Amino acid sequence: MAVMKPTSAMVRASVLMVLILIAGITPAIAQTFPGGWVERSGSAVRARYSTSQLQSFIPSARGPFTFPAPYNTRGVRITDASDCGGADCVSYVGYSYWRNTNAHQGSNEMLIFLGLGSSGGPTLFRYNKTTDAITKVGPVFPAGSRFNSHSGNTWYFSASLPTKLYLPDGPRMLRYDVITKTFETIYDITAQFGSNRNIYQMHSSNDDRVHSATLQVTNTGEYLGCLVYSQITGQFRFYPKVGVYDECNLDKSGRWAISLEDVGIGSGDLANRIFDNQTGRETRINGPSGTLGHLDTGYGYVVGADNYNSLPQATTLWTFEPSIAQGPVVHYNINWNVSAVNHISHANAKPNVPLNQQYACGSDASSNFAVQNEITCFRIDGSQTALIVAPVMTNPNTSGGGSDSYNRQPKGNLDVTGKYFIWTTNLGGNRLDAFLVKVPSQLLVTPGDVIPPATPIGLRIN
């Protein structure tokens, strides 16, 4: 019997596979999900589902289902009335840039954390990506923990460490392992900034080496500005506010920080202050000349709401490298009466990938009952290519989510792969519940995950 002699290509492939296995790296497998369709930004609107229509296809118990035509995407109900005894206890998921889902790359399971109020506090769920089964694991923290009374708002999962959750604790930034139930202190600001200071609104680079936060006066709640901490050097940079401070964010590489402040110039005076964390240099964009409101970052760029653009509810890109420059409008609505894509999530940003292979998603809800509020994803290269994923199913005029209309808005977030979008909706009723939808992103970009560099380059703060 003839024996086939291995070719050089076969040998190289075998060696590569051995090296991958030794390194413990799971090869990326392309995932393609059904449903959805692509249309041009602002080209169409669809009628909203009635409450009775929602009840016809949404299961009453947690588990998978399929959105009806024209969506045909696969959804998963995460919470149901059994979690709260019928009460309205589910906290809205983390704002679009704070992940409720873990770094599950290479795993068949995804971890999800949600706040269940007094009916369970921060709670861990497990999702099987093959069977779509949802399992309620239980409390994130042990009995008696002071964190059990927290909603989980402003907390987020690491982009690279599968079991790690970030949360603030007064002057300390903590990293918590949801499996081993152990804490690690990333930094404590007391020695640097004084005893009457705490941190708020944290963000982390995707390699977990650089972190940002808002510095706050503890006893008054006053915001003082934006701080950035490097785990490599153990040093802080601090950017004091110059106006009425709102928040600051960090790009996924950790090199760039951006703060939003009212600097008192005049009408539309929201300013974006962009900081190079390597040099401390500031570039300021004064409103309304393209400044961004609700936003999320990528690697060396930011995408967000351009509220003074002539296009209805436009979303615009700004790049930081090689220079800070305004990019194209990447999405807009058909008219000003349509509420969509107001809360941008780009938690799926990848390094060294061109913009035409990158996308962000958004969601919102309005009281315009002639229009369906939808989860929409869009390429960020200015092509105006938008993917319609699923209906939001939220009625801002019903009681679900409490008396604060902000809580009722679906400010969902993408997972780190961009394949799953999680949000909370009141289904037109009297309570919030959490849902997940599979994003058929292959309709927007080339199928297949991009493996990031094996050794990320961390930020050095001089």
C-alpha cells in the first residue's frame, strides 16, 4: 500500500497546531448565526410589536426562542418571574461600554452577571453556546458580603481574563474572581489623592494593564477629573476637570483617554478632551463641531453620538492615530422621530483590524408607537451598512423598570467577540427582564474571529 509523504505545508501546519496546543490557545472557529438583514442607514422603519404579539413568541420561562419574520434571529431569555417572585427587581444591564458577559473566547460557555435587587443581589448565570441553555448559578458573592446589596451598575467583566470582574470599592479598584470568590486590589488612590477621595465610572484596556476612573470627592460627590493608572509602572496620570465634568473613558489599547465636559463656551458647548496617556498631551474638540455624546472606544478611535450633525441622530467616528481627526458618519436614522442606536457598544473592538471589518451596535426606545425600536449593528468605515438584529421590545410608558425612564432605556452591551448582545427590556409590562440575541455579524464583515497579538504591548506612563 502506498504511503503518502507529508508535504512541507502539512508539516508546517502540524508544527503550528502543536505550538498552539502547547501555548494553550484555542483556534478561532467562525460562528455564523441565522436571521437578520443588511440595509442602508436610515432607509426604513417597521411597525412595533404589540404586547399580545410579544407574548406569542417570547417564552415565559428562561430559555431560547426565535424572533419572528422578518428578524428570524435566535434569542435567549435570561431572567423570568421566578427570579424575583414576580417583582420588578432586575437591574438594567451595564451601560453599553460595561460588559455583563465574560471573556469566553475558546469556551463553549459564557458567564453573565446581573443585579437582582433584594431578590438575590448580583447573580451569576451560565450560558451554553451550543444548546442555548441558561443556568442560574447563584450569588456572585458569598453570604454576608457587603457587595450583595449592590445593583452591579458600573461593574464589568475583563476582556481577556475569563473569570475576572472589575468593581470600585471607595478609593480602591478591585478585580474579583467570580469562581474562586477572591479579591485583588489593582490600586488604592488614598496615598496619591488623599483620604476624602473615591473612584467611579471605571474602564480598562483590553489587555488589563491600564485603567481609568473618575476621581470624586467622597463626602460631596463632586467630580474632580479623570485619572489613569498603569499596572506596568504603578503610576497615575491625572487630568483635572476644566468645566462641568460628565465622565471619562479609555480606549481599548489604554493609550488614549477621553473626557466629556461642559466648558462654558456657548450653545452646544460640550467638549471632548482627548489625552495621550504616553505624553499627557491634550487635544480639545469644542462643541458643537463634531463632539460626541454617548460613545464607546476602539483601538485608537472613538465612535459616538454626534448630536449636532445635520443628519438625524448621527453616529460619527473620530480617529486618534496617526493624528486626531474627524472621520465619517457611520450611522444615522431615517428622521428625528426614530429612536435608534443612541447607546453605542463597541466592546468587540479588535486591534490591527481595518475599519471595514469592525462594527458597533446600539439600541434605544421611544414612545413613537408607529416605529419599531431595534438593536442595530453597523460597520464603522462610513459605508452606511447597517445590520438589523432584533426588536428591543421596550415600552417607555409602562412601569417596568421603575419610575426612572433612564432605567427603562435598553442600553445593552456587546460581548467581547461581537457575537452576542445583551440588554434589558420591559416587554411592555411591569418588570424588566434580561435577554441575549445572537448577532449574525457575518452579514456585515468577513466570517471568523481575529486572534489578537499573542503579547499585547502595554502602556507605559512616564
